[in-house]
Amino acid sequence: MTDTLLALATIFSQLSLLAFGGGNTILPEMQRQVVDIHHWMSPQDFSAMFALAQAAPGPNMMVVTLVGWHVAGWPGVLVTSLAKFGPSSLLTGVVLHLWQRFKDRPWRATVQAGLVPMTVGLVAASAALITEASTHAWGLAAIAAACALLTYKSKVHPLWVLAAGALLGLSGIGQV
């Protein structure tokens, strides 16, 4: 159990420091670590935990806590939560202080502009990973693609698109 908790602490403290643009940007690496490397769960289990975490009220990174629970119970919850949120919170405090100190420097705008494409790429990788793990039938892939396209091309609220996609999936249309 100690080895598992140490592995969880190492993985999630590293992920904590890589989460540029929000917690969802680290989902591909989190999934790779807990599914492919450590074999603590299947891709479908990971996807289901992510969906449950997104549906639950509270922070959108509740998946971290669920992974900890799945792997090591209450000690896993404590270790993954502290490892994920501790290092990034400390780093954010330090960087925020420095960011304010250098607010009038011209390089600051360049750094901000450079972080945008990196963040977009990380979010896109997360979306691709969750879609791949969730769409085990071509019909589900079509529903996911249609929902993504509708969200991108229209002004329909994403929750309505999510509800429609969920109803289509539950109806069995996507299981073809």
C-alpha cells in the first residue's frame, strides 16, 4: 500500500505542475499513468470517473479524488488531492506575485500569447482522449462528433447539446 501511495503522490504532484490552462489539460497524461502504465483501471473506468466528476457539483477536477479512492481508498483520496492541488497552489502564489511585479514589462504579453496555443492543444488532447475512451461504437462516435460540431458552429447552450447527446446515447441509437 505504501508503494501505491508513493506512486500516487509522485504522479499527481507532477501533474499538478503541468496543468497549464486548467485541470483538464492533464487528463491524457493522468489516463496514461493510471490506465496504461500502472493498470489501476480500464480506459472505460477512467472515462466513467471523469464523467461522474464533471456531473458532480464542485471543482471540475474531482476525477483526481475518484482515482485516489478507486486505487487506495481514503488514503488514496488524501494523497491524490494534496499532491494534485498543493504544488500548483504554491507555485501559483509565487508566480502571481512575480506576475504583478512585472506587469508593465513588454515580455509579459509575449509569454501570455505563447501560452494560448499550448493550452488549446492540451485541452484538445484531453477531449480526444475522453472521446476515444467513451465512443466504443461508431454510433457513439457520430453522436460525439455531431455534438462537438453543433457546439462549435451554433449558439446553442452546451448543456442542451450535452442533454441531447445523452438522450441519444441512452436511447440506444449510438450502440450501432
